[in-house]
Amino acid sequence: MAPVWLALPGAKAGMLYESVTGRLHDGNKGVIIVPCAYRRVFLRWGARGTEGAGFKGELTADQVAIMRDKGEIKELDNKLYVPMADGSVNEKKSDRVNDTRNHYCLILAEDGTWTTALLSLTSTQIRKSKLLASMIASRKVRTPAGTVQPASWASRVRVTTVPESNDKGNWYGVRFEFDGDLLVPSSDVYKAGREFNQLVAAGKAQAKYDDLEGDLAHAAPAGEKF
């Protein structure tokens, strides 16, 4: 799920797009998600317009650190690239390695149903990922046993889009706002969130990345078709 910037029938700038269902959502109204799990990964992408364009694999932070030490990944203008055969980096030809913050979540529909999804945040949206993590970590609820931090899937979060810009251009980014509690462990949504968290922790939730450098992605339990 990501802000729309690609050509889709009926799409307008700032809308949110679900790549699993093909649904478009008004960016001002947004969608409600239930954050279930989080992973930081590095995604390797072939340069657009080249024969090797597209997704080329997922790396861990430790793997990237080792590759940087060996010169197999180099930094240029705060971006990571796989150098060419001669050791040089060409922004238009070298593979890009994107620091990506993956938020596995449920998207709640107005009819009470939900779909599993992966919200991949990179580049300018990494700061938003940190804000979401901070929002979840700072939550506290009172229980008979005292004040505790609830599980991430005990929160509803509204995702909307906002216009952003820097000296390189304009785009729409995401905004996260707390939208309410899901504190009943027996509820179907709470149980679904917990089960999705367990699948991610066990390495059984497979992410399928789109060809848009990590901006659009979705996830499902291993073996489930998209």
C-alpha cells in the first residue's frame, strides 16, 4: 500500500492504493490499519530502464554492513549502490540498495473485514516509519496488574497522505494518527493481528515486491497466492 503516483484508471495524486485488491482510497480520508509486525530490510533493485531492472532480492542490515566493508556496496549522495565491474557507481546503471522499513498490518474495511498488507517505507518516509514505531511504543493502558504497553495489534491507526517536497521535487507522503484501541483479545481482528505477527516472527509471511523500488508491496502467509 502506498500513495498513488503511477498511472491507474481512476487514480488521482495522493490516493492510497492497495496492490492486493486493486482498491483506491481517498488520501484525505485514508484507511485504518492495525500494525502487526515490523522488519527493517534492504531491497536491491536493478536500475530502471536497464535489462536487469526490477527487484533482485532482500538483504539484512548485517549483510549490507559486510558488503560495504568489502566494497561490494558503495554510498553516493546518501544512497547505496552496487558498483559496476570497474568499481565505479553509475546512478543510472548501478543496482540500488534501499533501506526499507516494512510494516506488516491489517487493512480494515468499513464492513468489518480485513486484508493482510505490507506497507514499505523508504527514503523520505523512513522518518514516518520511526514516528509510527514511537506512537506504538509510547502507548500505555491500565490493567488490574498495572500499567502495561499493549501489543501493536491492539491499536487502530489511520493512514492518510500529505503533500511533501524538497529541492528534488514534490510527492505525497503518509501520515499516521492513532484511531482507537483494540483491547479485546477475543475479538476476531485482535486474534488476526496476533496470528499475523506470529507468522512474520516465524518467517512464514512472504513479501511480494512490485517493480516500483519498494513503494508498493503486499504480504500473505507462506503458500498463499496473491
